[in-house]
Amino acid sequence: MEWNLKKKWLVMKEYFLFRKDKSVISALVVLLLFEIFLQGGFYKNFLKKNSYASNVNRITDHALGKQSEIDPDILIVGTSLAYEGLSIQTLNEKLKPLNLKAQTIAIPGAELIVQGLALEKVLNKFKRVKYIIHVNEIEMPWTLGIVFSQATLSMASELDRKRAIERLYQDEYKIGFEELTYIILRLWAYRKDIGEFILNPEKRIKDIGKSKKAFKENLYTYENNYIESLSLYKFQDVKDCLKITKDNTNIPPGSNPFHREAIFKTCKLAEESVLSLEENESTKLYHRRLGNFYKLLKERNIKVINVFPPISDYLGSFQYGARVLFWKEKYKDVLGEKIIDLTTAIPKEENESYFYDIVHVNKKGMTVFTEKLSESLLLYFKERQENNAF
Amino acid sequence: MLFNSLHFLLYLPIVLVISNYLKDRNQKIFLLLASFYFYMAWNIHFIWLLLFSIVIDYFAAISIARLEKTDKKRKYYLILSLVTNLGFLSYFKYTNFFLGAVNDLNFINSFRFVEYNIILPVGISFYTFQSMSYTIDVYRGAMEAKKSFIDFALYVSFFPQLVAGPIVRAGTFFRDLENRLIVNLEVIRYSFAQILLGFTKKVVFADNLAIVVDRVFTNYSSLNAIEIWTGVFAFMWQIYFDFAGYTDIAIGVARLFGFQFDINFHFPFNVTSISQHWSRWHLSFSTWIRDYIFIPLGGSKVSRLRTHINVFITFLFAGIWHGAAYHFVVWGIWHSAMISIEREYAQTKLSKFLNEKGGMVYSLFCRIFTMICLGIGLPLFRAKTLTDAFEMLKTMLLINPNSITSSFSNYGYFKLVAFLFITGYIFEKYNLKRMLESQRAFTVFILVNVFMLLCYGVSESQSFIYFAF
């Protein structure tokens, strides 16, 4: 029997020899060394500017890097609605009388899991944080999926990867071999980015210089400076929007192709999102994920303030009023002790002049959103200070 | 089963290991079953069609071989084989085309045939040709009929060449089946390199070029001449990388089982004439139509006019083989016209003079002119309808008013196509065998391919173009 087995292995002898072929071994060693180099985090600086992976690093690292100047009491967490919608500079000026400081780690496109992992990254350093302002995307419970989006995968793998895998199972994501490979192997995760880098290395190197300069010069990660508004495009509803913004032929003065494209994309998203208002598996899953997210904060005795951001009139059909009620009713056991509803904060009159596209505010909208939030926060914090509950 | 699928990446090592442990007849039976499984992974029902074709051709060839050469029954058995194979091919591939053609001719007033929902069995154009060539060769006395049914069935259905060729001749296959190449380290290295290169050609080059090709062929009406020419040349390279990539994988995989299939492509765009192009493009098909259509018609050993007719019939057949649509027919006619004009031109004093004295400049002119001629044929090959193809050609030949006026938006693809032509010329003399002689070169080759697959591979890779033929 033993002899037979040996003989059989000899049949495959040449394949085993190939496995030991010098060229194959050398290639594998080079790949391994390159993977080790990438695991060391040396490539992070070279990631494509404004990619999901780059953004998550830039925003969290900027906040941590500026700790000596802003050691925050309040952290803002959320997606692009918070990133574009709030001016941290203005907010800090407003909060100065109370001797409070705010910082943001809101990341465009970040699902709850990414927001949570980003929070874990910074909370280990930010010991003063007592409040989290969580800017919620109200329609999110109805749009949830168990499958990873590429953006989430990309961002989660930039944060604590061991925790990311734990949290993914905790948040009931469907994880396969490819997702795990993406999170564990840097060569796999960065493959497309490296491909672009090879084709255009000059731009990347210039971008590194620019981002280092921006870090030195700016106290805050980002400030919305977009003055373009929806009012430049005269459309009645989402369908009309899609017609007018479908290509670059009807760009009005004051707008540009990027602005046009942003409006088109958000209108397209609005058109494709046929959302129910019912409680379903998706809303229940969001409830559990929200609970997981806030669990960490409760353990650290950090209070959560939920903020519902302003929405444009074009999203009226999404029944935001009813959705806010749903949140307040169905998620009350997990939501923070304070809810600030600013969905109608933007004036009805010339509503579209406050928005860059049908989802995000422009500079003018940001000013209003920040001021309204500051007013609510001031009232709330004063009340708490008076009650010695701060 | 697609070569560029996870399913195949698991299937191949399993089949390779098991077949290595088996010998002789058991090994052949196992490879046959593995090949049937490979085919059934696409569609379980069409295996019966393949089996039927195998049984008929086996029976026909055995019967032909048993009879005296003067016996007329031999012809009947050959006809049985041809009718069966061409009958299946005609039904599955051409029924709707013929019904549509009858409708277009409007023979019967207001009567229209309805189109049938017929699924084209993958690989049917390849395995029927392979099987037919065997019975024809037996009929001609060019080869002996195989007594072993297993051997013949394996010849028709051997998985590396089953669904998209190369169309392997029976003589080549049985030579290797009886006297298998010893799969030593050198063979494994070569096969590995060829398979890796095949994947790079398909997943990196063909699938990325598909993006620009699809854009151009979908939006041709709003594009100008340069954009369409760019898309057309991109398609030229896409189809080459797609099919040559598939063939590289097929040949490399077959070699791991000890079979040495002939090359199917040899830098087909580095040519100075259309006939030279056909001597380097899809060789297993071009030699098939030469040996089984052009030569039996009399080839070029007949009058000039008759030769042109033979060329016409051969390329008309080539066009129809590629697909059941008018634009493929016109593509075939276009190639036959080019070959005929080329033959006539070759007889002229001017041609002889320029061949002798033209030097580099004439060679370069010939290469560019050949590419333009091939390019003109490609909208006929790729467009959805003949009308679309003609509209594209009008813009390409500056007949349409918007040929020049509409703005050219992307020079990047133009540069890419130019790069492909230049590298095509540079690498012509650089083959895998030379590269494998140096350990360092082989290491670099592996790394470059792996990095290209990682960084530029299209993850949602498309099916191979020739699966549709």
C-alpha cells in the first residue's frame, strides 16, 4: 500500500518540481515582499485622492493629527450629509462660550459599520469626547442590503481589519471568500489603485504634496465651498431633472459638468429608490446595526445626539416627516437621548438655492444647517450644564 | 464552463491529478467523462446532440473504411455524416436567418414566417467541423477509421478544444493520443506560461478593449470618423486578444495532458497583405476552409475566373460560418473581393517592381493599407445589423456629414490602439520558448502577467466572443 502511494506521487513528480521552480519561487517571493510592504501601510499615502479608501484615512488621520489644537468634546459622525452639511469652524465658534470643541469624522459614503470602525479608531485617542453627534440618513433603513458595497469594503479594510471582520459578522453582512481576501490581502484590495498609479504616477505624487500642504495649512478636514446650486437648473421634479441634466448640452452659466453630473446622479438615485414606509426585514436589520453601533458608546458613557439633516423639496415624495416619526417610534430604544430634527430647516422660499444637488447642501445650505444645529446644541448643552448633567 | 471562471480553476487541477493516476483506457474514459462534464456545465441537454454527432460520424467512418474504394455506398455514408452535421448546424444556427431571408424576399404576399426561439448549442460550429473533417479524411483515404469509440469520442469532445476550437485535425489528435508528449518540467513551464498569457490576453486586454468597442458600436451615430476608426481598430485587437487568449489557454491545457495542438494565431496584424493575414489568423479554421472547400473546388489550379469564383465561395462560406446574418455574408464577400483584387494586383508589373524596389516605405504602406482594408470589414463583422454597419462605414469613409464635424472627445483610446500595433510588431519575433530559456526572464514574465491580471483585469470578465459562432 505504501509502495503504491509513493508510486502515485511519482506520477505527479514533475508538478512538484514545478512548484519548486526557481522562477516560480522568485515570483512568489517578490509578490510576498510586495504584500509585506503594503501591509506596512507605506502605500496609504499613495492612494488615489478622494477614493473611498483615501478619504477614510485622510479624515480620521486629519482629526487625530490636529488633536493638539482640537481635542474634541463632541465628535460628529455620519456620511456626506454631515461632511458637506456642517462647518466645524462655525460650530466651534458657536460652542466657544460653553468651552466645548467639536471635530468631525463624517465620511462620504460610509455605512454604519464604517462610521463605527472610524469612531473606534479615534476614540482610543480622543479621551475627552462626551457627545457624539450622529447625522443620520433617514431613508437608510429602507435601502439596506446584506451584501457589501465595494465602497464599504474599501473603507472597512482601511480601518482595524480584525475588528472589521468581527463587526461584519455582528452586523449580519453576507461575507464570502472574496470579501475576506479583500480585507486581509492588501495586494488584492489595492490592485486597481496600483494599476491607476502605474499609469499616472506624476499626478499621485503631486497629490501627496498637496495633501501634506493642506494638512499643515488647514485646521479642519473640509469646508464646503460649493456655491453652485440647484436653482441654476430650472426643473420641476425628478423626471424633469433627469431630462435636463442627462448630458452636458444644457449646462447653465454658473454650473459646470461636475455639478451637472452630481445632480443627475442624485436624481437618478431618487428615481430608482422606490421606498416603502413599512417596517420590514431591512428596517429591523438597521435597528440591530444601529444598536451595535451605539453599544460601544454606551460602554464608554458617551451620549448620542441624533440629527436628521435638511432635505430638499425635490425629495418631498420620500415622506421624510413620516420616516422621522418611524425612527422616533421604532428605534427609540437605541437612539440617543436627544433628537434634533432639522429636515425642514432650510427655508421653503428659494429652497433649491441652498442645495448643490437634490441630496447635498451647498455653502449657503451648509451655513443654515450649521447655524440651526448650533442653536439647538447651545440650548441643549446650556440646559445640561445648568442641571449639572454635562 | 468558461476558462476564465472559478469553476474551471477548480476543475482543471482535479482532472489533471486524477488523469495522471490513471492509465490507457481508464484514462481515456475519464477524460471523456470529464469533457462531457465540461460541456454539460453550460447546458446539460445539448450533450445528446454532441453524442449523436459522435455516434453518427463514428459509424459512418467505420462503414466507409470497411467498404472497397470503388463501392458507391461509401459516398452514402459520407453524405450521412455531412447531412447530420450540417443539418444540426443549419437548424440551430441558420433557421431564423433563412426564414428571415424568405420574409425579406417577400415571395408570398403578406405571409411572414415567425422566428423560432432556438438556443445555439455552444461549440457546435467547431465540433461539427472537426467531426466532419474526420469522415471526409477517412473517405479520401487520408486517414484510417478509428476502431475505438472512446478514442473517437474523445477526439470530438476533448474539453480544451471543445467549445471554441482550435479545430484540431484527427491526424494530429490521434498521433498525440497514441504517442503522448511526456509532460516533464519543461512542458509544464511552457504550458503554465502559455495559459497565464492567455488569461492576460483575455481578462486584461480583450475585456478592457471591450469597453471602448461597446461604446463606439452602440453610439456610432453620434461619433466622428476618428472615433469610429479607433473603435474599429480596438475591436480588431479585442477579437484577437479574446480568441488568441482562449486558444493559448486551450493549447496550454491540452499540452498538460500530452497533446500538442498547432498554433492558431501568429501576429495576424503584422502583415503586408490580406492573404498573409489569413495565413496567420485562426489558422485551424483558415486551413480547414482551404482543405475542405477551396481545394476541392479546384483551388487556384484552374482558370483565373474560376479561381476567383472559388475564392468567393470559400469566403462566403467563412462569412456564414461566423454567424447567421446578412452582415457576416457581406463581410465574407468583402474578404473574397480583397483576396481577388490582391491576386490580380500581384500579377502586375507595378507590384513586382514595388516588391523589389519599394523597400521599407512600400512595406509600411502595404501594412497600413492592409489594416485599413481589414478595418473596413470589421463594422460588417461586429455591427448588429447591415444597416448599422453601412452607417458606420459612411462615417469612416467621410461620406456622412458628421464624419468630421462632431467633436473628438477621447484621444486616450487612439493612443492605446497605436501602442498595441507597435508592441505587436516588436514582439513578433519574441516567443515563449525564448523567454523560458532564461530564469530571470521567466520570473519577470510571471510577475508582469500576475500584476497585469491583478491591476488591470476586468473582474466581471465577459464570455469569449467566439462562443457565439
